[in-house]
Amino acid sequence: MKKDTIACGILSALGSMILSAVLIMVVFFVLGIPFLSNLRVFILSFVAPILLLRYYTKKLQYIKTAKAIAITLFFTLLPFIVLLVRMGEIL
């Protein structure tokens, strides 16, 4: 995915978030830990898009892709934080 497009940024951000979340769920399943009671750990799934954002900005200098990753990250992180607050996981 070496194109400077908005679609590339959205797909790479969502794909990395979903892949990270699935990996966390598999680890929880293997260890026998219920993942619904530990939703705060899923904040780690937002690390991969942040690293992608840095890679596309610094290394490749794909500004459109970086903007799409940043916007996708914002619009997925905000509802996740609202969900955590409403469930009483934080604050």
C-alpha cells in the first residue's frame, strides 16, 4: 500500500486496529481471561495506527494518507473513550 490516497490511510488504520484487537482477544482467550471485563487493555490496539501515522509522515511523506489515518484514529478513539467512561472503566 504505497499510494498517497485517503482510502489507503483509512484502510491501513482500520486494518491495523482490527488486527491488534483480534490479537488481544486471542491472547485473552488462550489465557482464559474474560475480555469484556478488561476493556481498558484494548487501548493498545490504537498503538499500531499511531506508528503507521509516524511511518507515513516521516519516512514516506504521504500527507493525504497520514491525514486519513489521523482522522480515522480520532473518530475511533473518541467513541472508545466514551464507551469506557459510560461503562465505568475509567473516571
